Amino acid sequence: MAEKELQEQLDELHQKMDMVLEYVSLQNQKREEIDDFVEDAGIVIKDVVRHTSGMLENAQVELDHVDLPGLMIKVLQNLGTFHEMFEMMESAKDFMKDVTPILHQVGLDAVNKMNELDRKGYFEYISELGNFVDKWIQLFTREDLIRLQNNLENIAGIVRNLSDPALMKGLNNMTLALAEVKPDEKLDNKSLFGLFKQLNSPEVRQSLSYSLRLVQQIAKSSK
């Protein structure tokens, strides 16, 4: 019984030794891999430094190797700042990712609106309006503009009176009559008797009375 327990302890000890040896072997393997990596990285870094030095030399840039440690220290001291900068860049990237569809839609809406305005003729109207302004400037001199400024009070009164709906209706009727009634030699070549006969018309008498009152009011206003 004692021999069996001893044998079990030896077997357990052998297993532990095997585990220790395996662990040591793995550590040696990792150390060799690290050494190989460091060696390879050293070769790469040397090539990069050599290539960078050549580029700096060709660009006539002088690099003070004494200042490099100080530069590295400053970089390490400002790692937090670099981290914040990278976070800001990531935030900006996320913002652009979110806002790009909105900007795309806004651009499409703007293009569609421009097409709609073009179909309705707004751009042609604006172009003709520009031609109108050019001709107006050619005809309307600086002296005319000064006289217009000197009569702003009268112009304001005219505009104020034009806001009266009754006056606007009367002017509209007058312009319609001027557009429809054209001079006619046969119709207008009447005798005095024919004219007196038309005076019996209520419309003619009303128009003449209105015209006389209008002339009287203009005369009063001009005094």
C-alpha cells in the first residue's frame, strides 16, 4: 500500500516536472521570437532612418540628433493632448458620417428647386429684368435721380393715394377704356347736334359732372 502511494507521488512529481519543462520551453521560444523580432525591427528601423536621412539631406533639412531626445520627451509628455486630438478627429469623422446624408439631401433639394425655377422661367425673367435695369440706367440720368429725391414728399403722397381701392379701381377702369376705345373717324366725326344729343345720356352727364368736379379740386389743391 505504501509502495502504491509512493508511486503515485512520483508520477505526480513527474507530471509537474513535465509542466515546468514545457513552460520553460515556451518561455525560451517566446524569448527567441522576441529576439528575432527585435533584430528584424532593428534592421527595418535602420533602413527607415537611413532612408529618412537621405530624404532630409536631399531636402536640405538639418536634423540635430542632440535635440531628438528632447523632442521625444515632449511627445511623451503630450500623449494626452495627442489622445484628445485623435478623439476629436474620430468625433469629426463620425459627425461627417452623420451629416453627409443630410448634405446630400439638401444638395438634391437645391438642384430640384433650381430646376423648378428654371421651368417656371424665373431665370429668364431675372435676365430680362437685368436688361430693363440697364436700359433704365441709360435713360434715367443722375440729374433725374436728384430731382426724384427732391420730390420724394410728392411721390410718397402719390403712392399713399394709390393705396385707395376706389382710386385704383377708377384708374383700372380708365386704362381699360383707353385700351378698348380707339379713335375712329366715322364714329367721332359728329355734328354739334349729335354731340348735344349725347349730352342727354345719363352716363355722359355724370362723367362730365365728375370731370368738372375733378378740375375744380385740382385747381383748389394747386393754390
